[in-house]
Amino acid sequence: MPEQPTTKDGRIAAVAQQPSHGGEIPPSKVPPPRPVQQPSHNEEFSRALRSILRPTEEPQSKRQALNPAEMPNLLKRCYESLQIPARVPPGQLVRWKPGMRNRRFPKYGEPAIVIGPADGIIIAEQDEPASPYFREPLDLVIGILDEDGDFICFHVDSHRLEPWQ
């Protein structure tokens, strides 16, 4: 096995292969490796905030199957709940009402913050009629922190939310 080139401090030098000629690129032409960056204060804050706001509910896979005998009452409760819009001011923390989540985010048990009402009610028409999103009235803008700590805004139906408690 040929000996690998090393740098002045004894580390193995990076040598790249040129795919078209099969020859080696001299180590002087290979860009140096980038140093690992330390997390910024914003990243640390985002991680700390996410750890505080972690959901406390059971994962979806641990949920119990619905009992068919309970479905009529559950359907009536969900219908009644859907008739009541969340009257929440900007800056209010909210969460999904039980049984009302129809989006991936925020997850059950995770808070979102109200940004404000949407500029007019947006009717989701890009989906086909068999989709649960077809003609859904998206009347509220909420914000969440994603897994990376980035703040993301979504348009949602306010009837599906309740104040965070």
C-alpha cells in the first residue's frame, strides 16, 4: 500500500482523485477542511426553548384504537368543537383542540404562537375534493419552532385551536 501524504503537523493530507484523468490533485490544491463551528447564542436559546416545550403526550403509535361504540359520541363532540373558533389575540400561545389536528405541525402537546389573523380567509383549493384540506378556511397565522429551532409560520383553521394551558 502506498504511503499517504501528511501535513507538517503529522495529519494525513487530503488527496482528491480527478475522475476524468485518474490522477491525483496535489494536496496544495485541495481546500483545507472547514473548522467545526460552535453553536451561536441563538442556537443555544432555540435548543433550550425546545427542551422546555417538549410534548408530554404519548406518541401516536401508543394510542389506543377507537371503540366503534364510542364513535357517535366522539363525532358529535368533534363537530361541536369545530363550530367554535379560537378567539385569540396575536402573541397568545395555542394548541390543537383534542381530535382536531389535521396538520403535521405543531404536534399534539406542542404550543404555537398566534401571529395574527390571515389577510382575509384563505380557502385551500389546490387539493382535490376528496382531500381533508379542500376548501379549508385558513383564517389564522401561527408560528412554531421547528426541529432546528427555526421559527416557521403556518396558516391554519382557527376552529381547530384552543388557548394553551
